[in-house]
Amino acid sequence: MSKLDLSRRTVVGGLAATGVALTAGTGSAQGAPVKVGELNSYSRMAAFAVPYRNGMQLAVEQINAAGGLAGMGGRPLEIIYRDDGATPGDAVRVAEELVTRENVSFIAGAFLSNVGLALADFANQKKVLYLATEPLTDALTMASGNPYTFRVRPGTYMQTKMLVDAAKGKGVKRWAVVAPNYEYGQSAVAAFKRLMGAAVPGFEVVAEQFPALGRVDAGATVGALAQSRPDGIFNVLFGADLTAFVREGNTRGLFERRTVVSLLTGEPEYLLPLGDETPDGWIVTGYPPEQVETHGHQAFVTAYKAKFNDTPRLGSVLGYVVPFMIRDMFNKAKSTETAAMMEAFKGLTTQTICGPVTMRAIDQQSTLGAWVGETTLKGKLPTMKNFRYVDGADVMFPEAEVRAARKI
């Protein structure tokens, strides 16, 4: 038996546990494809967006090899990828082209929160379904939520609540915060203040730094935080900003004897570039690909490595989950009519490599969760330790707040 055959058998066996196994005797999908338009910051945010696209491509291949969209007569699923320019204006222009020229059934994607909000507004105005896969701002499902917009990733409130739950037992009261100065960073800090303030008596923020995205002055930022003498630091920086911040913070001893809570830092996209400069013991959300054993996850890792000769990132996981949610939606809707697709998404549960994921109807936010743990080095490889998967259903906004925010 060849290595390729063995890999295929391993993948199929593992995916069976998640409900996405290839059905014996099922041929490849046939007929005109059902098109979905996918916009993302493939150029500017390539560290996350490219693995995300890889995950989507792998999932679509498996779905079509297993017979396509059963509810649509076995038609194949096709995803048309476009770069959103990482700006709201470019994203709306590209979305318009996907809808009018490519005749996609709906649009999905976006990375930056301000871009996601612009696409949500476009969807609401044009009455087009928008599946926001990556943007994290709470506004998408709360104050700016609309009937046409659904979100997959856990938002800033959900992920921040996971971190607060993990850190509150340390009893740290004096905190400094640092976050990129746009919707995502501001939303995350607001959630942290609210949740930590409720969890820890005497909580206070003694310093705030909001550098422009991609233009952090690490020396000035670290200096300002150190001057405030906090006992804890809440960090929301990511990408190159995070790397510069960690390097400067390590040099100046900013993180010594302090509790650090850091959103997204455990994701390989942002953790791996830190290399041996990775601080030990930061409380983070992230993804340790080689250590997740549940829901057939290692079968996915094997298939991803075989196709792309690389280890999956958190973006890869998200990209892999989304097409199966789309598949299940079409199988339920049995139509590309917007109203039918919207109704099908509400309350939809999909079995995934992260466990069951349900699209909560009241705010159209999925229950996809995240891994929470601590940063560490395994040899020279940055990874996570003491981690656990937190189900998104356990950290969602209370329904009463959703009704008030969305005026429903």
C-alpha cells in the first residue's frame, strides 16, 4: 500500500468521527456548481488568510468527492476567492462584483473588523446573505447586527470572557492594556474592562495604549506600560505588532513577575514568528495543532499536511470548518434563495473537527469555540500548554442583552 493510499484511509477514518466521512459508493459531485463568493485580506493579512483559504480548499475537495451538496441534487460547491484590499471601500466594491458578475449565491469572509462591518452593511442594503467568518467585533452580532449577517468565529466578547475566566483566579487588580486602535482592539478592551471588572473586586486599568494597526512604536508603548507599574497586562496586538512588542518587552523586562493575558497570541500564525523569544506562561487563546486529539482532529492535520506540506494554523481550522457549515446549510435549504438560506442557517448544527457548532438564531452567532491555555516553548518550537477547548456556547452574550442591542 502506498503512503498516499495510507494517508487517504487515515483521513477518511478520522473524519468519520466528525460526521464528514466520504460515503462508500458515492461518486464525485456533478452538475452546475453552487457558487459562494469569498473575500479576504489575502495580501495584507496573509499569515492568517492563506492558511484559511487552504483549509477551505481541502474541505471543498472532500465535500465534492463525497457527492457534493445532497440537498441541491448533488451539485458541487465552488468558492470564488477575491482579495478585499483590507479596506471597507475595496471590500464593498469586490462584493458587488461577486454578486452581480459572478452570480454567487452569497458572500463570506473578511478578516478585519471594520471590513466585516462594511460588508454587513452592504448585505443589509442589498439583501444578500453574508457569512462573516473571521471578523471579531461584537458589533457584527450586537448593535450593528442585521438579519442578513451571520458570524462563525467567536467574537471579542466571547474570547475575552474565556481569558477572563482563566485569569480571574489570580486576583490581579492593577492592569495595563494595549490594543490596535481600530474596531477589533477597542471592542476587546471594552469587553475586558467589563468582564474583569465584574470578576475581580478592586479591578482598575492604570494605563492604556492604542497604537495604529501595523505601526506600533514598541519602545514607546513598552515604556508607557512599564511606567504605570501594572500587575497584569491585557494585550490585543497581533502580527508584526505583537512580535515587536514582545521583543521590546523582553528586552526591558516588562513581563517579568506580571500576569499577561493575550488575545489570539496562541495562534500559530502569531506565535511561531516569536520563536525562542516566546514568553512562558502568558494566558492566551490559540491552537496547538499537534496536541488536539478530539473529533477526528488529527485526521484533518494529516490531510492538510499531505496536501500543503505544512502544519495547519488556526486559520486553516476555521477555513476547513466553514465549507461544512455551508454544505449543511444548502442541504437544509435545498435552495439558493436568500430567504431560504437565511432560515436554514438559523439553529443549524454542524459536526466539525472542533465538535458540534450551532448557529444561534437570536444573534446569528455560531457556537464555535477556542482553545485557551498558556504559551511555552517545546524545544525551540513555540506552542501551548495546559490548554482546553472552550465551547462558544458557554461564553455567549446573554439573550436579554442581544435583544436590547438588536432591538428585537
